[in-house]
Amino acid sequence: MSSGANPEAVKVVVRCRPLNSKEKADGRQQIVDMDTKSGQVSLRNPAADSSEAPKTFTFDAAYDANCTQEQIFEQSAKSIVNSCMQGYNGTIFAYGQTGTGKSHTMTGQPGEQAGIIPRSFAHIFEGVEGSSDTQWMVRASFLEIYNEEVRDLLSKDPKNKLDVKEHKESGVYVKGLNAFVVKSVPELQNVLAVGDKNRSTGATQMNQDSSRSHSIFSITIEGMDKNAAANSEGHIRVGKLNLVDLAGSERQSKTGATGDRLKEATKINLSLSALGNVISALVDGKSGHIPYRDSKLTRLLQDSLGGNTKTVMVANMGPADWNYDETLSTLRYANRAKNIKNKPRINEDPKDAMLREFQDEIKRLKELLEGEGGSLEAAAAAGALGTTPDGKPTIHKSIDPQTVEKMRAEMETQMRAELAQKQGMVGISEDQMAKLKEEAAIKAKEEAQRMEEERQKHASDAEKMKRKQAKIHEEAVRKQEDAEKIRLEKEALAKKLKAMEGKILKGEARGGLAEVTRKKEAELKKREEELERRRQQEEEKVRRIAEMEEAQLAAEGKYINRQEEAEQKTKKLKKLWKKYQEVNAEVDDMYKEFQREKEDLLESIRMLQDQMQLKDMVIEAFTPTEEVQKVMKRAHWDYEREVWVLERLSDMGRREMPVSKRPVSASGQKRPVSDFAKLANAMGDMNPRFRSENILNLELDMPERTTYDYVGPGVDPRVQAAINAAFADDGELLFVGNSPSATPMYNGEAVQAVDASASMGSGSRPGSARRRPDSARRSSSKPA
Ligand code: ADP
Ligand code: MG
């Protein structure tokens, strides 16, 4: 979805800083003149004689040394920020030689000297607060391109290199780049401060702490109609604001850079030339191919140059004579950029809108919180009560054998008492008595059995009940745990919900005095905008007049008489002659500039060739040819990452050799075994040569000894005795300290003239005498 996209030229403004104190002290001339009304800049060549006319260029606006930071923001940046809040993409970039005020223009200093970036922060949040009918989400990211490597300035590890990728729908992006949701101006300022600290800086002759990298600060602003948000069908507009501080555009020879610095300068110039080439290709319009892919910078700015973005370029320059070449080149660069046409349109409902994602997630969380498990309060109550249903058996008691016994005894006593009564009342015969007794016994037994059965039944019932009760208890505990879990989950959800809702910003619907103030502010803003519009119209008029004068020159004049015609034609001729001379000078300048560029390129090529030769020499001298060839065969170019990669050896092997498995033994043996050996083994032959299958089980036969110990020549017993006596003296050669180079001691006295290298290891080592000439030779063979 897109609203109509009308081509819109890149807006180019120029800014010239004041002469700095050093330039003043050196007595430098001011060679830049600006007409802030018409946006005209004229540049005087200090080397040429006074007859040469200054070169003039016209831009959308020209800011001289007296222009304030506020003016630049109000007149040239604010409208872009406003567009971003409406859902357009916007880019503001500062171009120019180091030390001309790019960082001053983009970042500046706190307070009055605040640059475009901090002023944009304030403006964005003013807009957010002033719109009570829109929900907002603001995100910020900050990256730099240094030596053609993209780095995340907000990452914990800002030296890490990130890849630039391209997505079919959302376009070019940096993989793994951090983007922080910000809710206020101080938060954005914090993001800027953190990123600035992480920038790579180096000192060149041009500027002590000038940055040698390009930096891009991006703010993504998503907005959605608040009423529409309720049914989540509202349109989301997403605007992205890129604030770019480019590295210095000066030529490398001027910086006096060498080594690493030169390498940096080459790469900086590479992406700036790529930017120049992209601009040329866009302006030329002949070639369909725009070389965006030639550098990281042009890839990331692709959309801002000939794409869906409103773009402002601020070309910065210094006023002093010593920078004539650079200033001229900046003016030309800027002049070309004027002709780039973009097709900005509002980004409506892009698939990757975060606001939509957040809203969906918030809705889901809310549903979760109000859904199934009852309200949050109920869940909390369930958890807080923490009651367990009382499941203890209250109705059923188990009947134990003791009780049964007691009952039986009671019954027997009762029966005996009855019997005694009957005997007492009626005379009863002995056998009658016996019979009664027997009956009673049987009865008692029956009763006991019945009771036992009952007891068992009760016992099993009780058991069942117990199990049931345990189950109920378990269930209850589980339910309680579930309730607790739900409660915790809900708490977490509620927290998440609150955090997410906090990230969506809503303008305050203010009442009373505040509301009046807001209205006044809005009115004021409107008037300011009207004023600005008028100012721009005025400028446009001045420009038109200049153009019309030229057109008039070309138009056929109506001549009253010959005399007048001759006068007119002479005038025309004079003007044309002047123009011709200007163009001639221009061609000359261009030629010189190309020549300079060519020299720079040749210089780079020479430097690269030198380095290549050095590397060739190192390779040839120290690496065997086969190894080099092997490595070259393995290496291939990774287009995505733009590096050489070495294929893994194992992968190469797989590619070059047919996949072959180890052959399988036909008879299932672990290794080839002859039929004879198999047979011998089966027969139980103990010869080890047939038992190769389990060689570990073999017992080794110790060989019989066939040699004698050495016996030295006989020594005269007297000599031997003398030697023994000498050794009986308890002197021992020993080292003091645990370092082998420590001084050897003999009987507590240092031993002189012992070579440190010879004293390695144990002190009594006999090799020391032999090693000495060795080490002496070694040291004498060293080159002088
Ligand atoms: P760049 O980023 O292009 O290398 P800087 O922004 O660092 O240049 O500016 C270099 C110096 O000039 C700084 O000290 C800065 O404060 C000063 N400067 C730049 N532009 C202006 C200006 N318009 N007014 C006053 N001082 C300026
Ligand atoms: Mg800078």
C-alpha cells in the first residue's frame, strides 16, 4: 500500500563555517562568499589573477558563518523530521572535508549549539506529546562504517563486524543491529552519547580528533490512530529518519596519512567515490545500473538516493584559501546531488511494524489474563489462600483384632452368666449341660467367624477409603500447585503487559490552561511554518528572476531599429563570451580534478602493489610451493562477506574422492585369517600365531637371558682403598636454590667457572665439560 509518490529532488544546502583562530592567526583569506537570500555561493580561486570570475553555484539554501544551529534545523531539517512522523523515510546527511563542521551540524554541543540530531529528538517528542489521538513507538539504532566494516555502536562489543543483507520486501538491512525502544528525549540522548563513545577515532593532520568513519543514527517512528487501535484495524505509518555524519571528503595525500591511516583513508575515499558514482549514475540517468553495491555506505543509503526517501544533504565547507581545491570539489559534489530525484511515499502498514506486533501481543496478554483461569484477582486469591481440602478419614475407623477378641470374650462371659442363671433356675442334667455348652461354643465360634469376616471387610473398606483419600489429597495438592503456577504466570504476564504498554507512547489529552497553551503553541507553529513557506517562496522568486534573465538572453528580441539590434547583440555576445570563458574554466577545473583523482587512484594502486610484492616475497621465501598451491586450490571468494575463505580439508576430500567404505570381511572375522589358522584355532592349537582374534589374552614368555653383566678391569686393592677413602669424606656436590642456573656449591662454597647452560639438570652431570665449547660455538656463530 502506498500513497502517490511524486518525484522529489534531493534538497541540497551548503554551510560555511567561520574562519577558525588558527586560520585567522595565519592571515588566511576568505574565498567563499554566500548570498543567503538566493542560496548562491561564489568561490574565488586564490591562485588565479583577479580577472578570473569567481565560480558560482546555487543551492536550496546557503548558510554562512552567521547562521545559527537553530536556523539550520528550522529551515532545512524540521520538515524532514515532520515527514518522518507522517510515515515518510527521511535522510539528512552532512558531507564535506574534515574540520568543516559536519559533526557540529549533525551533533553539535548541548544547549544553543545543539545540532540537528538532538533537535530532532526534541521535535519528535514534542510531536508525540502534542497528538492526543495517536499512539507512538520510537526506536533508535546507531552504527558506523569503518574501514568498510559495519559496526553496531550500541552493542556490547562495538568492534564486531556486522553483515549487510537484503530482504525482498523490507530492503537493505544490517543483520543483528540493536534497536532500542525509547520513551523520552533523555533516553534518546543517552543512546546518542553511548554510541558516540564507541566511535572509532584517529588523529590526522587535518583535525586532531576527527572521525575517520561514517556514522548513521536511525530513528524509526511508528504511529497509529488511537481510536483505530481499539479494534486494531487502524493504519500504522512507519517513518525512518537517518541522520548521517560522513567521514571527511579530503584527498588522502593532503592528510599526510601513512600505513594504517592510509589504508583507512583509501577505504573512506572508496565509499565516498562510490557515493559520488551513485550520484553520477542517478543524475546521468543513461545507465540503468546504479552501483549501490560498490560500498557499504551506498548500500545502506540506497533508499535515500533515488529511492523512497526525502533527502537533505548539508555540504559543509571552510572559508579559507588553503582549502580551495577541497571546497570546489565539495561544491561540485553538492551541485550534482541536486539533480537526484527520489520518490518518497508514506509507508503504510508494513509487515514488520513493531507497533502492530506489540499491540497484538498486548491483546493476547490481556486475553490470557482475563481468560480461562478466572480474573487475576481470583487466581491471586487461590494462590494466597493456599488451603488444602481436609481429606482425613472421619467416618470410617478400622477394626483391629484386639477389639474383636475383646468382644468375643464379653460374649462368652455373657453366655456363661446366662447358663449359670438357667442352671440355677432349672435343674439341668450333666449331658444337657454338656450339650448346651457345646451349642454355646458353636454359637460363639460362628459369631467370632462372622465378626472376623466383618472386621476383614471393614479393613479392606478402610484401605480403599485410605487410597481414595490419598488420591483426593494428591489431586488437591496438584490443583493448588496449578493455581500457584497460573498465578505466577499471570503476574509475569501482567508485568510484561505493563512493560509493553509503557513502550507505546500516547499524547496527553491536556485540559485547562495546558490545553490553551498547547493550542497557542500549535498556532505559533502554524504561523512559523507559514512564514517559512513565504521565505522559501521569496527565495524561489529570486532564483526565477536569475533564470529568466538567462532565458531572456536566449529569446528572440524585438528590435525597433538596427542600432538597437546591434547594441543588443553586442550585449548578448559579451554575456555569451563571459559564459564561454566560465565554461572553459570549468572544463579546465574538471580536467585538473580528474587528474588529481587519477593520481590518488594510481597512488593507491602503487601502495597495494608494494604490499602485494612484499607478501609474494614472504610466501615465496617461506612457504613450499605445493602448500601455496594447495591453499590456493582451497580458497574461494565469498561474495556476500567479501572475504577469501578456506574450504575445510575434510570437505575437499569428500568432494574429490569417491566415498568408499571399509571392505567387510566375508566370513565375519575381524581380520583376514587363513583356513589353516582357523582350523588350527578350532583344534585348540595353543600356538599364538593362530590366536590372533584375542591377542590380549596371550601370556608373554619371558625370553631366556643370553648375555653377561659387564665386569670392569681389575683394580689394585690399594688403589681401590684410596679411592674409597677419598669418597668417604662426606663432601657432596649440591645446588643451592631450586633454579638450575643457581650457583653450584661444594661444601658450602660457590664453585667458580661453571657454565650456566651446562648446569642444567642435576649438578653432578658429567656433560658440562663437553657442552662448553658447544655453547661457545653457538654464540660465536651469531651474526654480528
Ligand atoms: P567535521 O566533523 O566536519 O570534521 P567539526 O564539526 O568537528 O568538523 O568541526 C570542526 C571545528 O569547527 C569544531 O571545533 C567546531 O566546533 C567548529 N565549527 C564547525 N562549524 C562551526 C560553525 N558553523 N560555527 C562555529 N564553529 C564551528
Ligand atoms: Mg566529524
